Amino acid sequence: MQTDKTQTVFISALVSAIVGIVIVLGFGLAETNPQSPENNQPVTPVQNGGVTATTSSNSAVVNVVEAAKPSVVSIVVSKEIPQIERYFQEGPFGIRIPQQGITGYERQQVGSGSGFFVSSAGVIVTNQHVVSDTEASYSAVTNDGKTVDLEVVDRDPTLDIAVLKAKNSTTSYPALPFGDSSKLRSGQKVIAIGNALGEFQNSVSTGVVSGLSRSIIAGRMSGNTERLEQVIQTDAAVNPGNSGGPLLDLSGQVVGVNVAIAQGSENISFALPADVVQSVVESVKKEGEIVRPFLGVRYTAVTEEIAENRDLQVERGALVVGDATAPAVQPGSPADKAGIRPGDVLLAFNGKKIGEDSSLQSLVRSAQVEEVVDITLLRDGERITVSATLQAAPDQLR
């Protein structure tokens, strides 16, 4: 195994209040190099904050951890790895020419992450980037050391959520309950559990909610990027391998799913809110796949600079605008049928203002397929309201 097991996946730019910090999105996928002979990963002690926890607080954490551990699993990523044979071939004038060839394939572990059971039938939630390889196979290692083969039910790269299920299993699994992430408050204590560094199963760290409704742009070193919105910021120490593990409150309910950490700074991590994750799980239970609502507009968030340059008369909203490769309003979409046009500035979605705290994307995600929504917009200096019936997102946009 290689010394650095972290899948090096970075945030290319960090939006909102945090500036100048590089963020590791795929921090949770601890990556293994099967061609390297050993792994001597040094362990650096993590310093706790200066606040001394009370006995009752410690007891609450211990109780939550003991109850939750049986539900948290390590996700193992395995793949057929070519076995390389190196040899020399006699060339002209007695020169030995180095050659190599594939002698066969061997299934080996190439990475790991975390996940947790959300139903007794063996349904597991993790991050999409943990199980993004469609050519790999996946299994879960439970707290008692048992291995469970998994199938990927569906992936949502936009939300960075994936749902898996135990294959051909009649076992009843302990599921973690979801809490209401909308009720989280800054300063509230939280607990992160996961497969730290891909080696230390069910590692536990505690911290507090440092911020809510953060927006980050996740960029992998391959150049791909994705925007994650309304995420929870916490100072709970998380490490490679923790991705997909639960973030719990002191009642033992899941309030988030660990998804990213800031590189170059201590104890800045992010989690997807439980409300979003739970809606994905419910969609899978009902439809057998992840179904999310779709409006059908491309837009840019209005800033003071954009408002001034375009003389928009508003400082916040979503400016409907396309480019050479994609139209501003997708033909036949709910937005198209509602009469939304390029150049419109969407101001409110079902009565909620579109702005820094509530992006259009997050508001659409919070709605339901087939729901009729009212959208207030600004067109040629006039505010009007239109109604749109949301559809399920097309396959190519999922």
C-alpha cells in the first residue's frame, strides 16, 4: 500500500465566507495502491479544544457511540488488478531488452470509505464519490467484523449521495434514525463516526456545528467540479476514510453525512444535511431509484457586481442565462411551460427568497416531483409570478 492513502480531491474554489482554504472533497475515500508493498502511515495526534467536557456530556457521547456503532460500516472498494510480469528479451548484438506483460488479474482492495444502515433490510447510505467506479465491486464490513456484499442501487453525483443494499441477505440490520437538520444551531455538539484513514474502523470524533448553509465548489484533481450547497460546517476531526459516515447529534440521530474537509487548516469539515439525504432514501424506497425535482433553467447567482453591470435593479436572485452549449431554458421543461424566459431574474421560489442563504438549486431540491410551485421573477422592471409543475430530472441530468 502507498504511504498517502488519501484520494487527493480538492476544492478548486471555496464560496461563501471562507476564503483561501483548499478543501478536500474525496477525503473519505482512502485509496490503496495494490502495487506498493507496504503502508506505514504515521499517525499524528489530534489536539482537542480547550473546553473541558462535563461528565454528563461525556456520558451522552459514549451512549450515542455505543448505540450507533453497529449501524456504521466500512465500505470496501475492490477491483480486478492486472498482474504484471517483467522480463528481458534477447535483442540484436546480445542486448537484453526489458519487456513486461499481463499474466492475469487478481481482485484486490483499492479503496475504502464509510457508510451506515438506514433500514433493517440492509439499505446503506454513503457518498457518491466513494462508490463512483462502475467497474469496481463493493462490500461492507460491519462492526462485528462480518463482510456483506453490496449492490449499488443508485448514485446522485449532484448531491454526492449513493444508496447501496446488501445482496441476497435475510439478516435484519440495525438502522440509524434521521434527525431534523433544519433545527441544527451553531454551537450544537455533534459526533462523527467513520473508517478513519481506511484502517481504523468506527473511529469517533466530537465537535460542534461551526456554521450552516455553506456552499462549496468541489473540484477533483482530474478537473471535474461539483457544487455542494446548504452543507453543515463542523470542527469535528475527520480523516481519509470518513466520507459517507454519519454526523450525529446527542440524541443519536443522523443530522448529516460527512463529505469534505478543508486542507491546510485544522478541523474544518463539511457534511450533507440529513433532510436532503433522507429525501433521497425515501425516493429510493418508493421508486427504486433516486428521483429529484427538476425546473429546467440555467442561471447565475446575482451579485452586486452582476446587478450593476446588467442594471438589474435587484442585488440578489437567479439570473436565467445560457451559453453556446446549453440554453437558458430547456425546451419542454417545467420552466419553459411556465413561461420563464432568458434574462428573467428569479426572486422567490414558493415564497422563499432566492439569495445567499437559499439558492435556487437548493430550493428546487427541497420540493417534490409533481409539486406546483410559485416563482416570483423580475422581467423588464416588472415583478410577476408564474406557476410551474416540477418534473423528475431527466437521466442525463442526474
